[in-house]
Amino acid sequence: MNPSPEQIRERVAAGAAWLDEKQPGWEARVNTERLNMESTCDCILGQVYEEAAQASDWFDWDFYEGAYWYVLQEHVGNRGSDWPVEHGFTLLGATYGDWAALEAAWVDLLKTRAAA
């Protein structure tokens, strides 16, 4: 079942709260012009954790496609495949419209925070 706009906003809020705890000031590392939630390099996690992933000893850019995977391995662990979905970092079984709505929700959150 596709997530409702309300579910997407709730998930993005949960993801932002997690980032606030783990990476204070994370918003400054996100370029909304580059943001692509379908990309493991240009998504929120890909941008926020890009430098940490590149600096890690185990990270292999030929095998892994972005910092998204680094975060799941190093910071999330065995919380299951639902964790990134529940935190607005990815979607399962999504349509193009779902991805666009997820991206828009992150951009809206960033704009709201920047205006505050």
C-alpha cells in the first residue's frame, strides 16, 4: 500500500529527529538541488554521511552505491528493513509519485527549519 501524504510527513519527521540526535546541524550538509531520494548517494543519508562513509575503512565505493548503506551498517544495525522506511529515508514498492512526495516532504521540512 502506498503511503499517504500524512504518513510520509510523519516518517520524515522521525528521520529528522534521528538525524538531529546523531548529526546536529545535518541540514547544512543537504543540497536540495542535488536531492534525489531514489539515489543512495544523493538522498538525505547519502549527503549527510558522505564524508564519514568515504573516510571509513570498510567502505568500498565499487560495491556500495552510497553513504545510505554506510549508515544502515554502522548506525542502524539489525533494526530491520522497515527502519529506513519508518524514518523517511526510503520507500518499499513505491511509484514515481511516492518518491516525488517523499522528496518534497524533505524539502518542505528543510525550508521550514531554515525559515525558523
